[in-house]
Amino acid sequence: MALFKKEPKPEEPMDLESVMKKYDRESNVRIWEGKARWAVNCILALFSLFCIYVTLFTSWLEELRLTSFVAFIIFLGYLVFPAKKGQQKVNYMPWYDIFLMIAGTGAFLYFTANAISIIQQGSNFAWYQIVIGIVGILSLAEVCRRSVGLPILIVAACFLVYALVWGLSNPSFVGKLNYAVRYLFYSKEGILSTPINVCSKFIVVFIIFGAFLERTGIADFFINISNAVVGGFSGGPAKVAVVTSAMEGMVSGSSVANTVGSGSVTIPLMKKTGYTPEFAAAAEASASTGGQIMPPIMGAAAFLMADYVQVPYSEIVVKAILPAVLYFTGIFIAVHLEAKKLGLRGLTKEELPKIRPLLRQTYLLLPLVLLIYLVSTNQKSIQYAAAMAIVATIFVSLFNRENRITPKRILEALAAGGQGTITVAAACGVAGIIAGTITMTGLANMLINGIVVMAGNHVIIALFLTMICCIVLGMGVPTTANYCIMAATCAPILVRMGVPAIAAHFFVFYFGIVADLTPPVALAAYAGAAIAQGNPMKTALTSTKLAIAAFIVPYVFALNPAMLLIDTTAGEVVLICITSLVGIFAIAAALEGYLFHRIPWYLRIVSAVGGLMLIYPGLVTDTAGVAMVGAVALLQYFSRKTAPTSLA
């Protein structure tokens, strides 16, 4: 692959914009300048205001709200995203894009204008209505291709081909096509199903909130406060990357954007400290990917999960805390052991930011605090909480002269929020097509029955098979769309095997996310490698090793839902957290080959097996795991004086 052939020279400065355009489809946009740029920003801002108004102040018929929302997405999708990557002419939009934009937008607006009569007409659709539905589906797919990429469309195409060739019982192809279009375009089981509904009601407001929060300079605050707290410790810059990504993950939902944003600062520092380019990139990529599992926003999937599982959003957020903390703790342990193994230092006192000036900037956290308070107390709707957080963001910015949100910046934030919504909404729309196809063909039951038969009565086998499905189907697919697909296909398998519904949904969500780190389509790892100027595949493999907690924690809460606070006591939660943490530590030490000094290969095996036994719930396995890990730790500790403390 060309991706691995040419490595940039170490002295070459890295163009972050080119990295984003290469690994993040959202960054490949048309170039609008001058009055055209102002006009496009105004349209995007109006879309954001429209979404806020509709979700907060109206009670429109669902078909009206959703079709008008998707019509906006189609219109803006063609306005913002060109047909292909590469050099774009300034202030130029080809005629065929204008035609596709009008046709696609018109298809959904036709539904908007005739929603009531379409609902009442049952299954009697005229030929031209089927054509309009086909145009709408294809235009949405094209927007998705431009803004998200091909992988999700390939998945959707495979399911549609199955439906039209084998899955539907109607004998004629025309009959199958008519039924599929009615089901996917005109019902609430396809494009207009849960994913796009949740996107239009909740996700869009939080995307706008994130755009406003970004303009307060909070990302720089997160990096500086992380530097001040952990930057001075051994291998400090890598620990800064972990802590920063955990904090940024509370408001951001893109692995690649997180990696490039904070990685532009942390990766050069890690390399300067002594980490290899691949390890520096992997540490940032694995931590940034974990940002999507960090409450309260969790890459917008928390809203979808609340709707699928039918539990309050605030409950999803609370249940996500312990797994997220264990994930980041696992990465923190791995980078600490690597630093000790290499004998790396932290930042010097002169390089560390002063803590006192940073404490005076803690007011930047007030919007997040307000959001978490309003969500956790259930005093207002989620949309209202996000809207209030936006107002609070504008207010706190008034105290920061450099990042004060002026009317111009309000327009920019609204425009950025509108543009950010296009990608998520397009992915959600196509995810709805996939889920609808699975439902109308009965394929879900076939998949469930097949894996249940293969697994027999062994839950661990079902979990493993589900993990493979999630990783494969998640490659190159955005988190929200990935989760929608997994929720329709894989989560019901685990529920059938006796796993609690919420634990099953968390399980598929976690393994959908790690696809961003797992070769061969490890976009976050490749973006980090481009910044670090390291080998992309080696970076992806190292990222997978560092993010080992992401492969372990889901098994923990699937086998023992106490970690998700399901039917448990405080004592059980404490016990499972301790055993999981020790298990993750033991496995990280085995993978790094270092504890107090270099670990021999046979003790690495003992440490890994002991760690895995601690992961599996049960008195016997916990006791055996503690004994094995404890023995390795004691042997390492008492032999430390006769062995080198680092490999430097």
C-alpha cells in the first residue's frame, strides 16, 4: 500500500491540515472564500438555529421533523463536501453537484410536504413515489460517501443486495424494490428510524455545544493542566496525552480529530523525551480513541444507547464511568512501564506550566459542570441542558480576553456545529438503512440463531464471536453509525445468551470503537503516525497493545455486570474494580515485558494468565490470579537489585 511506502523525513514539519484531510473525511471540504464563505457560514448557522428551535420549542409530527432535517443535511452535504479529494477550485460548485443537491433535497421535502397523506395511504404507492424514494436514498448515500467514506456504504450495499436477491419473499424484482423503498424511505423503520431521530433531537445540540466550547480555548487548558499535574513524572508527556485525551473526550467524539488536535502538542514532546515515534503516536491514538467512551457525551453514542435500551441518558453516563476510568488507567500503566523500561525522564521544572495561573482558568469548566448537573438531576430535558451549557459557554468566554466569543465567533461556532452535524447525520441515516434492511428480511434472527448455535451454552464464545463481528464491521465506520449497526445485529445475540441488555450494548459499543486502532483500518493510529513520522502499521499494532484494557473491560462487565452498577452492592463494585485493575496491570506488564526490571518470557506468560484469571469473575479464578500475579511481582521486587532498572 502506498500508505506505508513513503515516510516523511524527520526534519520535515508536519502539516496538520493535510493529516486531517488524509485520515478524516470531514476535513475534505469545498473552499469558500469572501462573500461566498460568509453566505455558506450563514446557511450552516441557520441550520444549527433551526435544529435548536425545532428540538426545544416545537412538537412537530415526527415525519415532518425528520424529513425536513434530512433535507437540510442533503442540501448542506453537497454544499460543503466535494465529490472527491484533491485540489478544489475556490468558490466553485460543478453543475452535477447542484443537480444532485436539488434532486436529493427535493425528494425529502416532497415527503415533508405530503407527510400526512403518505402516512394515510398505506401501501398503495404510485410509481413516481417509488422513484422519489430511490432518489432520496441514493442522494443520502452519496452525501455519506463524501463526508464519511466508503466502508459503511459497502456494508449497506451488501445488506441491500441480500434483501433484493434473497431476503424478501416477493417473487418479482420490481415487487422487492417497491417494498424495500417503502420500508426504507417512507416508514420509520429505515432512514427515519432511531439513529436519525436521536441525531436530530439530541446529538446535534451537543455538537453545537462542542463547537462553542472549543472556542473558549478549553483544549489548551486541558493540555496545560495535564502538563502541570503529570508532566514532571517519568515519561510525563505520554501521561499528559492520556489525561488530556480523557478530558477532551468528554466533549469530542472523533478519534482522528482528538489524535491530531492534542497529538500536535503531545507527540513531539513524547519524542523529545525519548519515546519512539511509533510509541508516541500509539499512546496518543489509543488515548484519543478512548475519548469516545468517556462520559458525558461518549461520541454521541450515549444518546443512541439510551433510546435503544430505554433507560435515562443520565443512567447511561453513570454506568460508563468505571469502564472508562479502567480504560484510561490501563493506558496510563502501559506508558508508565514503557517510561521506566527506557529510563525516561519527565519535563523539567522550567518546562512545566505554573499551576496557579491555570487554577484561575478553571472557570472554563463551568459549562461542563452545569451540563453534568442538569443531566444528572433530570430537572430539564437533555436538549435544554445542552442549550443552557451553550449560553454558559458564551458567558464564561467573556472573562477570557484572548478567546472571547464575539458575534462573529458565535456565527462561526453555529456554522461549525452545523457542518459537524452533516457527517453524523449522514452516517446515522445510512445506519438506519442497514438496520431497516436487517429487520425487513429477518436477517437479525438468522444471525442471532446462528451464533447462539455455534456458541452453545458458552457465553464466552458468544462474546468472542461478537467481538470479531464488531471489529470487522467497525473498520472505517464512524462510532455512531457503527454502534447503530452493532445494536441491530450483535447486541441481541448477547441478550439471547443471558447478558443484560445494557451490558450487551456497552460491549458492542466498546469493540466498535477499537476498530479505529486495530489494523488494517486503524485511522486514529495512522493519523498519529503521520504526526510522529513513524511507521503506520507498527503504530497500529502498538496502539492495540496499549489499549489492551479496551479488549478486557468489556468482557468484565459482560460476565459480571456489577461494573456497570447492575444489581450489585458497593462492596461488589469495589471488589470487581480492584481485581480488574490488578488484572489489567498484570497484562500490561506482560505485554511491556517490564515491572521492576525486565521480565523473563516465562514470567510474562504467568503474569498474563494471572491477569486474565482476575478478569474472569469467580472466587477460584480471583484467588488463582492474585497468587500468580503476586508471585511475579514479588520475584521481580526481590531481584531488582541484581537486575538493571531500565533498558536505556
